[in-house]
Amino acid sequence: MSQVTVEGLEAQLEELASIITALTDRQDQRIDQLEQILAEVRDRLDGTPVPAGADTTAGQDTAGPCTPRSWTARATPAEWAELADWVDWLHAQYQPQGEYRVPPCWPQHPGAAEELAGLHASWKAAMLAAEQAEDGGDQALYWHDRYLWDTLARTNRVIPNVCRNTGHARLKQLPPTDRTGLPQDT
């Protein structure tokens, strides 16, 4: 009978982790492809464009004319690129650590993208106001105190810990609201 060593077990665990990561990546790619195909089919069927990253759950009409769209649903590729550049600048400028560091897979987490888009918009408004103020203003200080750190911490609450520790993990869909307790028309 052969003797099992700690190094041998560690090597086997690393190999297993690599295999699982590769399988997960392939599964994520297939799911992304299927979601894209489904969006294209729906677009052809009803003539209404389906925004990238939109919820494509069957039976839910969310594209009404009076329904506001989230930033992730309405943002153009140029706006996504601007936000990504700004998040990279933010990381380089502030070097956030721990709960404030946003993992690089944040664009794949719609809640995180919404938070960061709001933070970016508020930063632009604060910096422009500070730049235009005759006395220098305190808008930049207010933005740092009120928005920066709380929003970064809040952003990480919608990103799984595994994304910060070992790499991106696809979020599981939460079950829909149980509508049996809602008031009914009589």
C-alpha cells in the first residue's frame, strides 16, 4: 500500500480545483450564449430590443413605456467603458482594501454595477460643483464622507465572497415573490 503525502494531496486538490474552475467557466460561457440567443429570439418575436444584462425571465413584462430602466439596462457600451475606467482609476487612486475593494468581475453583478454607476455620477456632480465653486466648496469632502466608503462597502454586499477570494461566481437567481399574499381585485 502506498503512503499518501500531504504534498501529494495538495497537488491532487489543486488539480481538482483547476478542473472545477475550467468546467465552471465553460458552463458560464454556455449560459451566456444561451441568454444571448434567447434575447435575440425575443427581440425578433416582439420587435422590442432586449437590453444586455436584462432579466429575461419569461412572463414578466418590464418594458412598459412608464417603467424606468436601470443603469445596466440603458447604458451604452461607451458608458460601460467609462465606468470601468473610472472604477480602475478609483482603485489606483484610493487603493481600497478589505470590504471596500471591488473585485474585477463587478460588471457581471448588476447590483454592483448599479451602485458603482450611482457613485460615479455623484462623483462627477461633486467634482464639477467643487471645480465651479468660487470658494473651492466642500462638495468633494462631502462626497468622500457621505458616498465613497459606504457605497463601496454596500457594493460588496451584492458580490459573493468567492469573487473576492478565488474568482468570479455566477449568482443564483432568487425565487420570485410569493404573490399569494398580495391584495386581489374584487
